[in-house]
Amino acid sequence: ITGNKTSVAMASSDVKPKSVSHAKKWSEEIENLYRFQHAGYRDEIEYKQVKQVSMVDRWPETGYVKKLERRDNTFYYYNRQRECDDKEVHKVKIYAY
């Protein structure tokens, strides 16, 4: 029970990034950031803050994000495979906290 309260407290605290940079090449981390940003969030931290969730649906095979709820309460569903094309990589923002 204590662990549950801690994760909710962490998710509800308003964490702001200190700096931002753009991705240079694709990686699994960039793939997941692309999916969060496609759905309208900076990253997993902001998604958990806004949606008040402790877990994100992921594909067990790849670990990529499977499903995200947008701010307007509609859902984005993502494939098991890579979705962030090389031409899109430079648009992905990497936030440092």
C-alpha cells in the first residue's frame, strides 16, 4: 500500500524539465519519446502526471509504448514495430530534468 501512495505522489508532483535537445539518431528511447510526443505529451513523466497512472501499456516483445490516452480522452494505438521514421527523428525532443 505504501508503494502505491508513493507512486501517486510522485506522479502528481509538478516536475518541469531543466533543458531540451533534439534527437540525432533513432534508438528505443527515441521511439518511445516519439510516441508520447505524438500523443501530445513531453515524455512518460508528463503522461503519468497528467493521466494519474503508474504504468503505461507496452508491447511485451519490444517494450515500445502500445497505447496512450490523449488529453481529449481519445486513444492512440501503436504497432509492435518501429514507427518513428529516420526523417522524423530530428523532431523528437529529449527533456532533461
